[in-house]
Amino acid sequence: MKLILSSSPHILTPENTKRVMYLTLLSLLPPVAAAAYFFGLYPLLLVVVSAAASVLTEYIFLLCRRKNPLACLDGSALITGVLLALTLPPSFPWWAAVIGSVFAIAIGKQIFGGLGYNIFNPALLGRAFLMAAFPVQSTTWTKPITVAPDAFTGATPLAMAKFSGKLTPHLSLFLGNTAGSLGETSSLLIIIGGLFLIILRYVDWRLPLSYLGTVAVFGGIFWLINPARFPQDPIFHLTSGGLMLGAFYMITDMVTSPVTKLGRVIFGIIAGIFVVLIRLFGGLPEGVMYSILLANAVRPWIDRLTMPRVFGVSKKKEASS
Amino acid sequence: MSGKFKGGIHPPYRKLTSEKPIESLEPPDEIVVPLSQHTGAPAKPTVEKGAEVKVGTRIGEAQGYISAHVHSPVSGVVKSILEKPHPTQTGLVPSVVIEVKGTESEDFKEDPNWEDASPESIRERVLAAGIVGMGGAAFPTHVKLNPPKEYPVDTVIINGGECEPYLTPDDRLMREHPEDIVRGAHLIRQAVGAKRVIIGIEDNKPEAVKAMRDAAKAYGFEVSSLHSKYPQGSEKQLIKALLGREVPSGGLPFHVGVLVQNVGTAKAIYEAVRFGRPLTERVLTLSGFGAKGPGNYMVKIGTPFSHIIEKTGGASEDTVKIISGGPLMGIAVWTTEVPVIKCTSGILLLTSRETSDRQEGPCIRCGTCVEVCPMGLSPYLIARESESGFFDRARAHHVLDCIECGSCAYACPARRHLVQHIRYGKSEVWKLIKKEKEEAVA
């Protein structure tokens, strides 16, 4: 009889990284379906192309780094590719999406040491790169085909509110019948996917709640003080732009968010404040991407600040020593 | 009243043997009694090859204060004193090999006034009987019964937590011998002069709770039914749950006025004080999907695992791992020739359906380990620091407070070998501390 001699513990939870990644991917089906419903079939091509480019980049890097190249199938690169695509305008050139995906995986993830070591959310870093490299294509929006079948260009609800003070009806925002990035328009379908992840406990509800709550409250304060200058009411804030996608799929990225419950609340609040500041006072109509990247940058500090109290050690004594 | 401790996990309990009464197993023709079955210095052999021994003959002498005597569990002849495989220590350990002839016993005198034994005489008899913690730690009990004078013990806790999956020896002992355990608890209280005795049992053992409640009435002890959560049976967590007191970092239970003893140890103390009987046999659980005759068995110390497995019907073909102890803290053995020792609470024959050899993946910072750590540590962090050689940082992050319960590694979706890395970090930090001490002296 051949006996295994590994160290304790000898039993393990059935949970594993691959399962986490693929079930997260599954939960992205509703937003992807929404992209096809509102913007046609080309968006699906964007999703597939970004996902494939991400996995291929991961494969090449793992090979060069002499790691197991098949780890590119762990699902994490796929998620990055799909999420990046969901943040792109519906008519974005597919070859530029490939460049964005390569950047996201290469510079956003592998340079840092691969899965688990990156500081910034790779998909958002890829999106930020595309914003700088292709500013026109990154901000050219089309109306949903459900509104205008011939793919007219149109401003996003956030831009309309910011630059012309015109508000889009709440129901359209909630359902997703507006101009915007592929996967960000339908709050409803994103919430469905997000709740699935919360039930599976892959997402700590504290992250979306503190993020969304901060945006609603902080944005709401400005709206109450001066509704003429700040027409964006709390519900508008919550349902427009990339906030829902950010709240359930970006800020919740395990690798780039804090490990403690308290840390996650602080993280969400910091990011939420940035969203409102950028939306109301910044040069851009939307601030979700930068808010999360900025919060990612302070994440190590939040982790250090919120380390749990060690059993048998009083907080005071620890601080004085 | 029953409180809770922070963190912990809910593994599948798989208590396959709860309903199997304790059964005695005949000893084999030859037994192997290690001279080191306890924390501290190994005992020195007091017999030579060819010596005749009886049940209870002292064959090993404790060396120093933190050590324990070793006795022959059978009558027979000493065949040799050899280095032999050990269930919990690496390498070979000096052991007394005895050819078994029978069960003729030394003369033990019953003390009719056992109930009123003085603290000193209780400690003496416990020392003479070679009793060590039977829950798994194997710390010499006479030392534990003698806390420093400046830390008076007000509460004795009898640990019936038994939170490790599969294991049921304590559950059975509490159901079948509750009076003996309660009598032992009385003697422990007597030895340390405590006022209060609480018997803590996880609520997944309702029969044991009931039996102990009935038996505890004789002395007016409290029995507390605790939330079933691993590691409820860990000393520090048990004290926290029952009394709300926290043993300080680096401290021991007596620092908060508490003494914890396992139920099996309590019974052994009773038998030693009343009957003068040394610790030479114990109850253990044979379990796991690979065990053909799972059950709770009373076996002689020194019985090889192979004998127990054979006598109970053997091991199934698909057994891939054999554990001494429980599945979360137990040790995988490399041969079934290792013997049962005083702290062997179980032998598990695990198949690939229950255990898996895990490929380690990168940490995805999910935070699960932080959430489940009952000591409030950040396992992902101190494991990484240990792995990368940053022992100063691991030390500052309290790596030495890790109790190695395995909750983090159990729950880790990336299959990180957290406990293994942390254990390495702990040993390196101990080396650092030793070096510092030496430099301070020089």
C-alpha cells in the first residue's frame, strides 16, 4: 500500500479557485446577454475577442515565466477579458479591444507576478489604457438598437446630465435601454448576477453596499443642496454609467480588494467618494473606473490598518509596543 | 450559558462511530512501547533485555520535571530496546519491545479515602501513573496540575469538545463512563483548589451531554452544551466560549485562572488516584472510509496500528492515507508498524474520496483564512512571510500565536499549504528568539 505523507489538515473544502472563477463567469451571462439584446451581435464578438486575447496573453507569459502554461485556463484571464469587453462602447474596434486585453493581462497582471499579485484590477487598467490610447473610439457611444435600429451615435445619460442638465428616466436606466458601454447599461441584469455571487459568498455584500451607499448618500447631499446645478438624484447616480458593473464585478475583485470586512467597507466608501467627486466636479462624465483604480492603490494601506485583533492581544498594548 | 469564539469552520463531521460501544481488543504477540509519548524529555529505560514485566511495571523513568513515566501494558518479557517508528515524531524513537505473555498485573492498592486525597498526593499519584494529556497534546498532567502559586485557578474545565471530524472516543467515554470522568474532575478541582467545574461538550453529542448532566449532579458540576464549530475543543477557544476570558498571547490557561483537562485524562486521573492504576491503555476511534471495521476500541499502549487494522477486518484497497489523530491536526504515518501511544485518539484510514493530495495554487486574497482563523491572525500574510524568509515580519504578525488548527488551510480555495508554511515560520522564529537570548547572555 502506497501512503500519502502530506502535512495536516488532511481534509479540504470542495471550494477551489477554478470553481470561483467559472461560477463568476457564469454570473456574467445576464449582462452579456443584455449587451447582445441592446446593441446587437457585434458586442458578442468583442466579448469573445477580448476573452481569447486575454487567455492567449496569459498563456504566453506563463510559458515565458516557466510556469504551468495551462494555468491560463483557471478562469481568471477569461474574466478579465469579458469584463474589459463589457466596459467598451458597442462600436469599439475589435483590434483595439485586443490591444486592451493584451495590456490588461501583460501590464495589469503578469508583470506583477500573475494571479494574486497584481495591485490594480487588470480589466480596469486595460480600460484606462484604451481611454488614453484611443480617446475618440473610447467615448463614441451608440443608442441601443431597441431605440434606434440603425445604430445612431448618442450621448450617455451621464454626459447628458453633466453637460446639458438632461435626465434620462429612471426606468430606462434600470432596464438598460440607454446609450453606454456593452455591459453596463442594465442595472437589473447586473444585480441578478451580483446577487448570485453574494449567495455563493464569492462577493462580500459589504463591498457593493458601501460603494453604492456612499455614492447614493454623498451624491444625494449635493442634489439636495443644489438640484439646479446637480440634477443627478441618488437613483440616477446608482443606475447610470458603470456604477452597477463596478459595484458587483470590479470593486469586488478578490485580488485587488481588502481581506477584512472592515477594510472592505472603508474601501467601498473611499471609491464611492471618488465616483461622486469625478462625476460632479471632474472633467469626465463618469468616474467609476478611476474611483476603483484609486481605491486599489490605497488597498495595501487599508489592509494594514484593518488587520484583525489577535486573540489574547489588546489593541492598546499592540499600539504602544 | 454558552458563548462563542470568533472564526472557525464547519467541516463535515463524519462521526461514523458514535453509536459503536467501546470494545476491547486483545493485544498482539509483541508490543512496542515508545519511551517518548509526551511533551518534554524522553523517559530513560529502567528494564533490560530479558527482564520479566507485569501490567503496570515501570519500564521508563521520567527525566526531569516535564517528562513522564512509562509502564508496561502487559505481562511478558522485554525482548529488546530498539529505535522504532513513532506515530507523531519523525525518525526513530527508543522503544521497549515486549513479548506478550498475559495480563498478570502488579499489585495496585485501592485507596478507600480517595475522595479526600490531598493536592500533593494527587499530583504524586498522577506522576507515578505516567498520565499525560490524552486529547492529543500529551503534556505531562502532573505539571499541569501544579500551576504557579501566583496564578490561582478558580475554574476547572473538562474538555468534551471533541471537535475533530471522525473521532468519537471521548463521546463514548462520556456516555459509558460519565461517573468516572466526574470523579476525575473532582480530583482535578481538589488538586488545584478551584471553586468551579464546567464540563463543555459540543451540541452534536446530545447523548454525552445527557449522561454527563446526570453524573455531574453528584458533585454539582455544570455541564455546558456548546455550539458545534471547529476548533471548539481547542483550550483557548473553549475558555473563551465558556467564560469569555482570553488567554493572553504567549500565555497559558492558568494566566486567566483556568485549568483545562480532556475527559479521557480526567478518567485516567481518577483511576490512578483511587486504584493506583498507571496509564497503559486507552480508547481510540478507528475510522475513515477505508476502515472495514470502524469502531471505538480499548487497546493497550504499544499496540501497532497494523494489529488493530487487521483484527477489525483490514483496510480497503483504496486507502491512500493513514492518520494518527484527527483529519485536521493529525499526522500522516508512513508505516502501520507505528504503535498506539498515550495521546493517540484515532487511527483514520482515508480514501481518495475523503482526502486529496493538493496542488498548491497562488493566493487570490479572498480573505477566507482571515475570516476563519480562531486566533485573529492573517494566515495568508504570515504564510507568505514565512515562505519568503521574512521571519521578523511573521513574528510581528504573531506567527507564534498560531495553534495549527488547520482551519485556514481547510477553507483555502487556492489550496495553499498555509499550516505547513506557518509551521516553518514558527520554527525559524523560535531559532531567532534562541539566538537573541544567547546574544543577550553573551
